[in-house]
Amino acid sequence: MKVNLIDYVQSAPVPTVYSGIWDMETRIEKAAWQLARTGVDYWGAMAAYHEDFFDSLQKSINYFYERESQRIGNNSPEAIPTYRQLLDFNLELVVDAITSSIEVMIDYHPEEIIKAMNALIATMSGDNETDIFTYIDRISDHVRLVAHDYPQAIENISAEFGFHFDAGGYRKIAETERFTCYQVLPTEPDIDVRNDGKPVLIIHPYVLGADILAFLPGENKSYVHCFANQGIPTYIRILKDIHNNPAVQTTTLEDDIRDTKSFCEIIKQNHGQMLTLNGYCQGGLISLCTLLSGEVDGLVDAHITCVAPIDGSRSDGFQWFLEKLPDRFNDLAYGTKTLPNGNKVTDGDLMAWVYRLKSIEHEYPFVSFYRDLAMLGQLRDKGSKISKTAAALNYWLRQQRHDLPLEITRLSFISYNTPITTDGTLPFKAFDRSLNIKRLAEKGIPMQICYGKQDALVEKACALAPLDYIQAEATAFPKGHVAIATSWSLPTSEYALHTRFGNGLRGPVRFHLDLEEGSVL
């Protein structure tokens, strides 16, 4: 019988030793391609993290050049020492950025090197479950998460994050040239609005925008819906788009107060009761000014602030920043842009960048990248998915930046540079009237101050400033600046806003409900 040698060779079983060699070659080839792709993903993601930061840096340089080109001719000799101080300040920021970047690498890489060495040992011992190829799969997956999956999750969350007034659940009640006022309806199907109940009007911050207060309504994480789902007549005042509404661009404190007053009049008429005014972050400073102006007397009889910078001059972080920054450059003009119609507004991107500079050791892009890489890697190792909360927070941080009316920005600028006086008078006026915190006590208006224990943006001392002049209830929440609107807005959370917790502390919703029931104390 004739045998075809080629057919015989192709059909013959491959000896085990050679099968193992060929299999190893295939795995090595695959691992090499994985490492090459991971390198591309790593540097691509690193570039993406830095892009926004350096775009803002370029903006800052342009503003600086524009402003200095107008000033330098008049005082050239005097400017030289301030330029030297500015250079020293910038070098200090650079050192902080480099130091923190090295620290996060030291935290991350040595542990991974140990894991890689253990994987090599496992490979030599024939353990396929923990060998180097499995390790390469794992680390490639972690980098791919940061480079591709996480950005996609952030983009996808936009449909669930924040207010979607055209999707139902809200009722428009009034508008001005600058604001639209909506009633927030309950999302719980068995809850009805108590139309004869005490209403609340929520004032969102200009800087952070409104959407953070309706964080993820579908996940039951929404500050405004915490009120609405208790049957409370809940309203929020929404700032119109600044680029399409010239009246917003030129908004003053007096404009803001007048518009709030008009909404309060309508709300009080609808429900037959005076309102609670509730300001979040910068909205808390604005709402306090509204009460102190006397314009809403007879309309508002209670006040709640959440993480509000009532006296920014008490911020250790910002004071360090401002002390290092030469006085010459502590000027709003270095962040002001002129719109096509000639109106001047504050650049929201630049404002966000300044906040990041203040905490550059935590916010430098290299640090953020490794923080996310470690976080997402731990999630994947545990078999968990990217959380909607993390995606929504990052969507807000990246996409929710708003240019600001110059005069409103000026209020915060003054607050962070000039303290409240010893008798309780704010460092600016409204309607040419002094604004004194003691007026709340004189009018018998109860106040609750909520703050975050780890808030690096509005520190405890800034938020609690009114306590030096009046009696008010202070409620501390764990975590940082937006935790009250995110983590603790979940009704089943440990610090749910409609409950009492800790040593009898009350969330802002509980405080309002107790006011309604006549048991504020």
C-alpha cells in the first residue's frame, strides 16, 4: 500500500513537547500584540487626561498676554518684581505637580511589579491561571478601561444625568429674562404633592450649574427629588443659557434678587404659605443676600444652605493660593472674555482650572489618571462594573462648565478677598443697602447650615461663618463638596436627607419637614 508522505505528516499527531512549544509561541505573540496595544492605549489616555488641563493653560496664557499688553506700558519697572514672584509661584505649582505624580506612580507600580514577578514564577512552574500571560491580559484590560470603556460610560450617562425638562416630571411656573422656575414633581408613584404644604425654592450655584442637583433621578439620587418625594412643593430656579441670553450676561446681584422675589410671590400665592429658601454652594451665598436685602420679607421665613462659601476669606486653601499670587495678578480681568456683542463674562473653563490649581497635588492630570486606573482596576478585579455614580460625576466635571456673569463672579471674588466684618456685615451691598447676617435673627428666620467634613472646595470655616453672628443649626455630612447632592441624596443611605442621623443631626429635607410641622427645635 502506497502512502502519501505529505498526507501522513499533516495527519500525524504532534508530539506533546512540540505542541507545548508552538502553543507558547502563540501565546507570546499574542502577549506582544497586547502589550503594544496597551502602550498605545496608555499614552492615548494619558494625553486625553492632559488635554483639557493644557487647553485651559493656553487660555490662561492668552488672557494674561492680552491683559498685560494693556498694562505693561504704564508701569514696566514696577512689574518686574511681580513677574519674578509669579515665576516662583508657578515653579512651586510645578514642583507640587511633579511630586504628587511621582507619589502616585510609587503607590501604583511597585505593587504591580511584584504581581508581574509572581506571574513569571507561576509561568515557569506551569500554573496557567496566574501566569504572565494572564497578568498581561489583566493589566491590558485595566488600561483599556481607562482609555476606552470609562470615557464611553461617561458619554452614555448624559441621558440620565441632571435635569431633562422636556422629558416630563417638571412643571414650568414662570420665567424672567434670566431664569426659568420649575416645580419638581415626585418620581415616586405613590407620592402626591401636598399643595397646602410649605414650599421650598432651591437656588443652584452659577459655577457648578443646576444639573448636579438632579444627579441621577432614575437611580433615586437627586437632591431636588429628595424634597419632592416627601410631597413637599419643590421648586428650582434655572439660569438660562448665558450665550443666547444677553440679560444673563449682564446679571447683577440686584437682578438675581428681583427675579427670585417674583418667583417667591407666585409660589406663595399658589400654596398659601411662606417659603424656605435653599441655596447650594454659591447659591447659598446668593440666597443669603436675598434674605438680608429685605426684598423677600413676608415671602420667605426659613433658610437652608449647603456647602455655601459664606465667607471665602476663611478658606485656608484659597488663602494660600492668593498669598502666593502677586496682588497685581489677583484680578478678574485675567479670566474675563468679551463676547461678540461686547458683553464681558467670566470664562467658566478658566474658573474650573483655577480650582484645580489650588489643589494641584490632587487634581494634576497625571494624578487623576493613576487614581482612575487604580480605581477601575480594583473594580474589574472584583468583577464589578463601572458605576453610574462615577460616570455621572466625571460627566459633570468634564462637561458642565459654564461661563458666568461678571458681576456675579465679582461677589465671590470679593468674598474670597475680603472677610465679613466683626459686626456681621458682608463685604458688598445690594440696592445700596448693607447686608448684615444678624438681620436673620432680628426677623426670627431659622437657618440650617449643611457642610461637608472633607470638603476641599468650601471648607468648614467658610460655610459656618454665620455662627459667629447668629444662632443656626449646623449639620455635618461625611465626604466632600457634592456628597449631599449625590451620595446622601439616596433615601436609603446612612445620611439620607429626610432623616436624623449621628447625634440627632438633621438632613435639610428633615429640617424643612420639621418647620412645616412646627417642630423646628
